[in-house]
Amino acid sequence: MNKLVGASGADRSEVFPLDGVDRAIISELQVDGRMSYAELGPRVGLSQAAARQRVNRLTERGVMQVVAVTDPLSLGLTTQAMVGITVVGDVRVVAAAVAELVESEYVLIVAGRYDVLAEVLCEDNEALLALVNDRIRTIEGVEATEVFSILKMEKLTFSWGTG
């Protein structure tokens, strides 16, 4: 399951304000998550040991995680879509069921026209059809779906809260 550490969906009462050094560390690691502490420290104005301590603190608190990001096209996943789902009943149950699907990359409970939005990745349109028709629409509580095929990703960023 793709989940940020600490982002369990439960209310979080503790907020960790980021200072300029924290933001710089996150920005550097977003460019190269494999950067050594020996290289990171001087870039953000810290020693190697202090950089390590800061990174550990940020990851232990769930503020960030360092992960590998794959290119779906290179893995043969050529069809990307957003699926808007209208729910009857408990939206959390439906969202959890959609989140369990291996094709789901991002699942949100939202307010507005839809109750759940899911970003999905599939091998092709036939796989997308099977996913929506045979698996998502059969989840108890799903009243309707609308599929938005993604033609091109114009921007993808992971810089939340860093500027």
C-alpha cells in the first residue's frame, strides 16, 4: 500500500513546523534521494552528522520519506486515469476497498460531485475497462463511476510545504 508514514487518515494533532534548513534538506533529497550525508551537509549548511540527525528526525516524525519513484511507461503501464466514484453509504469503506486495488496509486475522499477520487495505472484500455467495470463497480456502496483518461501529465511535484 502506498502510504506516507504517519498519514494514516487519522487526525494528527502534532504539527512540525519546518525551518529553512529542513526545507533545504527536503528540496535536496527531492532532487537526489540517494545523496550522501557528506554531500548533503555542506549544501544545507550543516556537518555530515547534523544532516544525518535532521534527516532522521524528519523521517521519524513522518514529515517526509525517501522513496524510489518509478516511471509507469517504462513498466508497461501506458494507461493512466482518474476515476470519480459516487458512493451510497459509508464513503470510508469504499475508499478503503479502492485503495486495496493494486492499480490504485492515489485515493482521496473528497467533497463535491464525487465522494472518492482514485488515480489508477493500467497496462492498457482493456485493463482499465476490467478494473472499473469488474472490480470498482462491484464494490458494495459504489453507485456510479466516471473515468477521466489522462492524456498527458503536465506537472508532477512532491514539494508540499517546502516552498
